[in-house]
Amino acid sequence: MIGVGSEAPDFTLPDQFGEEVSLSNFRGKRVVISFHPLAWTSVCEEQVRDLESLHSELTELNAVALSISVDPVPTKRAWAKHMGVVKTPLLSDFWPHGETARAYGLFDEERGISGRAVVVVDEEGRVIYAREYPLREKPDMREVLEFLRSK
């Protein structure tokens, strides 16, 4: 997994609406990148719902959340609609399959999915927080908020 202090690899991925989102477009803000394995799974749904519910708090901390998995855009769109997610971009790392997850050292070649992780990138594009979680464990976003508040 990518280490703290590394330059965050830039990426451009389509969101659930098919709009392209680039990490570099958020320079000057902190970016919470939340990787999850697959849509339509319970732990992934809880992880994304947490991001959505913390949107205002993240905004107050000059931060934005991006959620990434290898699911295609139509899946992301249907899943976002199902969950009522409208503020958090759900990015599709579908093609080339898992390229962004690979760049962050999180792609599971055997399963063809991303690992579960949270990476925080600072205003200049450097990784300031990186934590990988077991696939069945939901990241603790309160811990990430506390980290952001301390910086």
C-alpha cells in the first residue's frame, strides 16, 4: 500500500453520473479517498453511507471524499440511487481494470478487486494518512475526522 509522505498518484475516473473526476482538480483541499471492493455489499454500503453522512463535516475541514471501486459506471449509478448518495462521488476504476487501485498498491490480483482502505491526500498532493482494513471491516471515519482535525 502507498506510504505516508508519498506523492499521491493522480487519476481521472468517471463518477456515478459518467462525469470525469481527477484527483488533481482538488489541489488546495484535502482528499479522503475511500477504496472499497465491490458495490452492493453490506460493508461497502455502510462505508459509502458514512462518507455521505459526513459530507458537511468534511467540507468544514476543507476536505472532500471520493469513493473508488472496480465497479462499472452503470452499477455505481444504480447503487448510488439505491442508497440516496448524491454528494459523494462514487468513482469507477473499471477500465483499465483496477488501474488506480494498483497505483495505490491496493489491487487484489487474485480476486480482481480493490482492497478496503482510506488514503488522505493533503492540499499539495502528498499522502498524509493511509490505512488498509480487512475486507469485512468498515473503516472508522470518526478516526479519519479526528486525524483531519488534528492537522
